[in-house]
Amino acid sequence: MDNSNEVHEFLVSRRGQVTPEQAGLQTFGDNKHVCRGSDAKKSPCSPASVWITTIVWNAACWVASPTMFSMPLREPSQLDEAEREHLFDLAQAAASSPRRPARKKVLQLRPSIRRILDGMTGVPAYVRDAHLNILDANVLCRSLYGDTLAPESLPLNLARFVFIDQQSKELFIEWETIADDVAGILRAEAGRTPEDRNLSDLIGELATRSDPFRKRWARHNVRLHRTALKKLRNPLVGEIELTGDALELTGDGLTLITYTAPKGSEAQQQLDLLLSWLTSDRVEKQ
């Protein structure tokens, strides 16, 4: 990744989503020229040039002093939390000395994390790394995902599955939203670790093999995956809507993803049916 251009390209991508008025700039005349401060008394300014100049200046200041200049970035640019964090990561990377690209070691689950997964009998859950590699899942989650998370399929890269495997469109009812989220998570991670060669290889592969990914990557959208409604299609219980929560495993660089449903809801009844089916299947095999 070329860090020298990433900050500018990201800000240009945000510019199209914010009006001059939202950015705190005044408009004058039918041509919608905008100026700021004393510039308004001199000559008309281009909305694009003023917007970008203002935010690029703030970004440059942020590199020098992130704490002091956090407020200017928050207001003029209208960036959300994920976008502010991403811009800070990009600015840090651009300001740092180039480092030799390194491949991350394959992460292994500690036995205690496997025990946590196995102990969550009533809640579908899996563990993934920062590259969206699903390393392991509990029995209920494997049943929820069908054959996708079969033990022999793990580790499974969720990004490859979503953008390359057509079965993902059968599993995820709102595939477009999932695809947006996956691309946004990878974009944010690339900003945090631009020297990660494994991640660069993954992004390059997806960009080569998937037009939907390539289009989303060009938008520079970023995501913080914390909680969201997920709609899945299961061969046994049909369509099911669950709340997915991402819980960071501090010190491991891993994330625990859980799926839950409100007590007494139709979705909870569907989870109970899956669990009942798994229990009866185990009894028959004994």
C-alpha cells in the first residue's frame, strides 16, 4: 500500500459525501462558490478545493499532534468514529518511517478460548482474526452456518467466502450489506497495518477475482464491527434474524463473534430447534 497517497485518496472519497454547508463553509451566488473566513472577502473559491484544503490541513496538523487537533477533524469533515480512526491510522503510517513488509504468523487458539466456545452451548459463536479468518466455531454455530463451517473447512476466510463463493449469497440474505461490512473491515485493518504482507496479498487476490469487492474497495468506506442484525438462511429452520456482537479478545488479536436473539422471539425458538436437533442427533449416534 502506498501510504503517501492513502490520506489524500481517503479524504477525496469522503468529500463527495459532505456538502459545503455540512463542512462549515459558506456558499455565495448561483455558482455555489464557497469561501471560509477572510477568503470570502477576496475571491470566490471552488467548493472542492476549499473542502479538501481545509481537511488536508487539519490532517497534517493531526499527524503532528493527534490530541490537539482531534476536534477540528471531527467537525469540518463530518467523519464518523470509524472514519476518524482510519484517518488517524493512515496519517500515522504516512508519517512513520517505511518498514519492511512482514507476514503475520498464523494465529492459534489457546485451549481456554476453545473451552469458552465449547461452553457456549446455547449461543452460536466463532472466533476470527483481523484478516477475517474464522479459526474455530462451536457446534451450534456450525449448525447455523450449515456446511460452511464444517471442521474440515476451517480456517475459512470470510472475505474470500463472501466475494468468491456463490454459496455466500444463499447463506446471507442481505448479502450486499455483508459485502459492504467485510470490505469496510478489511479497509480499516489495512489502514492499521499497511506493512502486513498477508493482508496485502488477500486484498490483491480479492481485487483480481471479484468485481464487487473491487468496486467497494475503491469507495474507501471503513467499518467498526461491534453489533449488527444478521439475517441468515438455514436449511433446517429457514430464514433467521439474529443480533451479532463482536467481542475483542484482548492480547490475542482475535475477535469472538456471537449470535443471540431476544427471549421468547421466533428467532430464539429457531435456535432452540437447532439445539434440540443437535442433541437428538448426538443421542442417535451414541
